[in-house]
Amino acid sequence: MKLKTFVILLVVCCALGGVAYFTMYQKETENKQVKMGEKLFPDFPVNDVAAITIKSHEDSVALKKGEPVWVVENRFNYPADFSKITDIVKKLKDSKLGRSFKADDEKRSRLALYGPEKEDMPEDQRGTRLTLEDKKKKILADIILGNPREGGGHYVMHANADDVYMVDQIFSFLDKKPDEWLDKELTEAKSNDVEKVVCTDPKSEKVIYTLKRPEKGKDPEFANLPEGKKLKKSKANSLFGAIGSFRIEDVADPAKEAGETGLDNALCFEYHMFDGTVYKVYPGTALNNDNDKFYLKMSAAYVAKEKKEEEKKQGEEEKAVADEETSKPEETEKNEVELSAEAEKLNKRISPWIYIVSKWRHDNFVADPEEFFEEQEVKKEESSDQVKKLEVEAGKPELQVIPKAELESPEPKVTSEAKTEKSEAKTETPKAEAEAVKSETESETESQAETQKAEAENQKPKVENQKPKIGIQPSE
């Protein structure tokens, strides 16, 4: 065979092979488009996932599977919320395809399917990149999450492909900040289980105040309540409830100096639970850049309860029950061992950290005992007497002294109009009453003065007739 013929045959074979490959690829793509309901990741190895990275245009999260628990790697390896990790992995595993199509620049921009690292693109056109790896750093999934689809579903792309998929799961609520992946539930304590709270100054070891429940189910009482003071129940209940379902906002760098957090001068709030567990809380100062958040530390321990002598039991049945309970020392000792072990485990988890809590939670730890007392109310009687005294003092210059003779004189007749005015004046204020009395007194004085004047006029002629005898006689 000639060389020229061989070359021609080779070219023809390559061309036929290309056509066949293109035809098969197109047919396979069409079949994939038709097979709606397939998994985005068939046979996804859930148990092999050892690291998760979430990147957006504004922040990133690095989650890592540690020896005991998952941790937030870029949050000082603080324990992560395992339920949220389980949720995101399950969503990926269960994601089913709706339809797919080729991506172009217009579709990527409209559906926000550019990678977050594309800094030359607008932020609203960049999606969130979600990457899952195993222990050997092998990539198990690497996708770009775009916009959610109206009516349900989400648009996604494989990071290094051009196909856009619409899946049935929604990833709109995927958190993209490290603090949102922290395990924020610090304790499972309940406020009703708090027996007493003791506030102390660790430096001087001085007890500032103590509040205690006389028994479980009762309201807290202030120890050594000052005379004349009344406990503000709402404030006491807030203090006892501060430890219940305690949640944090964030964690600070464990290497941060105590002087920066105010923990070097923090008071200690000891929460003694009925089961013997003791929590110690140390509230610090506010953050320099956020006055609505505060630093805080916490620890836990177990203190065995002192056994009290049994009180006298009434009735044979109650005594039998009491004897049965005290006849199980092994069970009681086992419970104490379990409680001690749980407290030690909890302390290892919470004591090394500097927490950041909200202002409203921080304010529940009251430092000043005076805040627990009701404000003293002024007695109404004393207030009324003071008002009357002021009114009398204010009216003193206007009072007139009535001569004794006038006071002894018979009371003049009061007309019906005067009586009406007098009755109306009684309904007015004390000051109006004083003015009414003054007006009545003045009217009485004027009436008496007119009577005396009339009598004087009747006597006037007699005086005038006697004038020549008294005066100087004219000369003849």
C-alpha cells in the first residue's frame, strides 16, 4: 500500500471516530437530562467526610473532624455544632437533579454561579463554594451554590465544570461565618435546680451577698435581709435564671490577657445546684469595639452534699419508704460518682475558654446588692401633712387677727347665697377652703363695722349738742 493511501485512510478513520464519539457523548448527555431525579452525588461517602470548607465573597469557615469532636478550625479549634454539620452533609447526599443546562456568562451572572474568588466580578454574581474532603485531603465534593430557584430548589455547579444543575434541596440558609458554626449551648442547667447563688470577691474572699431557696420549688430569699428592706423578686429570679440554658455569642482568643477582658478584677458568682454541681461564673468587661457584648469565663465542679439526719416520719408506710431508700448506699454512691465525672468532663470543655456573651445576659449577674431591694415609698399621710403645712405657711401673711370681742359677739345670720357659696367652697382644695374662710371672716368683720358705725351715727347728735360746752366761747 502506498504511503499516500495509508494517510488518507488514517484521516478518514480519525474523522469517523470523532463523529462516533461526539454522537455517543451527545446521546449520553440527553439521557442524563431525561433521567431527572438522579442524585447529584451518587454513592456519596458520608462517613469519609473529615473536613468542610465554606467560602463566600465576605468570609470563610473551616470545619475539621477532631479526635473527640468536630471543631471550627478558624475559631481557635472551638467545638462545632455537630447537628449543623450533619444537616449540610445530609442535604448534599440527598440532593436530586431536576434539570441541567450549559452555563454561559449571562446565566452565571444571573444565577450568581461565579466562584467567590472571582474578585473582578460583582458580589451579587458570586456564589458560595462548598468543599468536602476526607482525611487524606481527597476532594469528595466541590460545588458552587448559586441563587435559590423561585418555587423551591437551588442552582448549583461543579466547581470545574460548565453544567448548571437545579437540585431539590435549598442551601439559602447556609451560614458563612465561623461564629455561626460554634456549639453555643454552654450548659444544660435549669434555673429551678439552683439552690443558692453566692457572690464573692475572689481577691478578698469576701462574700458580697447570698440568695438561697429554702427548699426546691420555693422563691429565692436574701440572706440577712437588712431591716426595712423588701426583696425585688423579679431581680432575684433573673439572677437564678441566668445560668439556665446558657448560650454564648462567640469565643475570644484564649491567649488574650486578663487585663484586656476585665477578668482580672471580675466577681465570682457561685451557682450551687441541688444535686451538688457548682458553676462559677466570672463576668468581664465589654468589648472595645462592641458595647453590647461582654467577656465571660465559667467553670464547673461537683461538691458532695452534706447528709442531714432524717426527720421523724409519720406513719409506717413513710418510714418503710425511707428505710428502703437509705438501704441502698451503693446506688447513692454511684450517682455521686456519675455526677462528679460529668462535672469534671464539663469543666474540661468550658473552663479553658473566654466567652463572649450578650449584654442582656451579662446584666443578669448583679454586682450591687442594693439592686435587689424595692424602693421605699413615701407614706401618703406624711405627704398630705407636709402639703397642708406648706399651704398654711404660704397663707400666713394673708391671715387677719380677729379681736376677742368680735369672736365673742353673736354670729351674724348667713344668707342662703352665702350658705351656697360656703357649701361649694368645701369641695375645693384646702387652699380654696382657706380663702373661703378668709372671705367669710372679712364679710363678718365688715358687717360688724357697719353696725358699730350706725350706732355711732345715732349717738352723733348728742355729741354735737355738747360741743359748745366743750369748745371756746366767742367774745361778746
